[in-house]
Amino acid sequence: MASTLSPSRRTIRVMPEKPAEFPKSAERSNIVRFPAAQNSAAKSPASKADDEEPLSTRALIGIGIFLVVLVLAGVWLLNTLRDISKLQDCAMQGRRNCAPIETPRER
């Protein structure tokens, strides 16, 4: 739907909903079809799903271990950043005993 605005009133022109017609058979012969496009269109999605093998148990265990290590590293990083932030906040306030130093006990 296209609209034009005229000084006196607004007019609306309705475009036809029918799609453009296909070219004549003489014009169709000029269309080049690529083999790669034809091969991919010929394969059905069902045949692709049949060719894929499910993940092995080793692969799933490896992915699980990787995710656990990733989560633990994230928790460690967040705790370290929190501790550093507390030290910086303390130092910005002008305090001198922000990082307690532990001395070994003498016997």
C-alpha cells in the first residue's frame, strides 16, 4: 500500500497483490543454474539428520568436566575481584590497616 500526500487531501493507492509474472520460456533459457545450488536443494533435511552420529559418552564427560572447571574458575575470579575491591575501597578511604600482615609466632 502506497500513500501520497497532496495539499488538499491524502490519497491512497492500492498496489496489486499479485506477484510479478514469470519470464517467458525464451527468457527462462538464459537462467544459469549452478550445480552446488541444485545439489543442496536435492538433499532433504531428513537424510542429513540420519547421517549425524550422537555424541559419545567420552565427549559428553569431557564437556561436563570443562563446564565444571569453567564455573569453578569463574567463582574463584569473582572472589578474587571482590577481595581486591574491598582492599581498594579501604585504601581510598585513607586507612592504613587494610591488608593485615600475618607474622609467624615465635616459640
